Amino acid sequence: MKMSKKQLKTLIKECVKEVVFEEGFLSGIISEVVVGLDKTPLVESKKEEPIFKRDPVQFKKKASATRKRLLEAAAKNSYGGADLFEGTTPLTKAQSEGGGTQGALSSVDPRDPGVNIDNIPGANMWKHLIK
């Protein structure tokens, strides 16, 4: 049995009327609206001027403090708080460029303080000769 479009519309209208009026949905909607009307009215509050317009120096301090806190929190929570580079040292320039020997000190760590030559006898005489 085929139903025409007009018959289907009539059937849907009757179903909607039955649900809205007979099952109490309309009274529920009205009671919710009435409850909403009893609430205190919204009051407009004056917005405070943004901090960066009031005091740029204070804004920069606050921004840098916030940035620092965010970076610390990110570092603390990343990878479960584990330091992935603990106990490692950076590569030397020669190691990072392919590892070939490129000079007399290429195998020496750049952070190596070397030997102090300040107390070698006669080393200070060069300072006087340069003048």
C-alpha cells in the first residue's frame, strides 16, 4: 500500500500534536521558560582596560613570567618527566660535520680548558714588545 505525500503530512501533523498536547511536552516547555524568566537579569559590567595598554613594562614582566611557567610545565610533563639527554654531551663541530679530521685540534673537546700558560717564564715579555 502506497501513501501519498499529503497523507504522510497529515499523519506526521497528528503525531506531533499528540506528543505536544496529550503527553505534556508543551506544559514542560512552558514551565522551563517561566523558570528562566524568574532569574535575575543580566547586568552589563564595565570591562577593565587591558594590562598591555595600561602599563607596557608590567605587561612584559607578566608575559615573560607566564612564558617561563609554561616552559617549565611543558618540560616537567614531557616524556613523563624524564630527561632524555641526561649524561650526554653535545657533538663537536668536526663530529657534526661528518667526523673527518680537519685540523690539529679537531679531536679535542671544545669545552676543554686547555693548559694555562700564564706562568711560563718570559711569556709576559711579548706584551711589552707589542706596544
